[in-house]
Amino acid sequence: MTLTRGEIERVLGPIDEHLAAEIAATEATEADLTKALVWLDADEARVNEGDHLPTGKVAELIGILETADDEDGYSPPTRQADDWVQ
């Protein structure tokens, strides 16, 4: 099931149409998007703790968000990883 704009913005906050469409096209879940955001926020700490680098949809989403950050000036919300645990 494709993520809706509302689900994407619930995780990322306000984003433009292009980024929302690119994320939705991955067919990732809201949980995948949340994991990608957590990795972006604390990647060094997670690797230092021995976590494996993400693969699959999560890795694809990380690439999209990193590119958006570099090219479009999008800056993902920064939060502690515990804030994302539901």
C-alpha cells in the first residue's frame, strides 16, 4: 500500500509535492520511513552500537532524503530516536 501524503508528513513534517511523490513511489511503509529518518538522525551512533546499515526500502528512503537535503534544502526534523518509538 502506497504511503499517503498525510502519512509522509506525519513522519517528516511539511514537504513539497515532488518529494512526497518520490517517497510514495518507493511503496515503503510508514514504519520504513520512520526507520530511515531515525538512521539519518543518528547514523554514526547506530553504526557504533553495532547496528547493520539499512537495506531495501529503508536504504532507498535514506538516499531520497539525503538527496533532498543536499539539493532542495529539505531538512528532516531532528528528534531523539526514542521519540519515534510507538
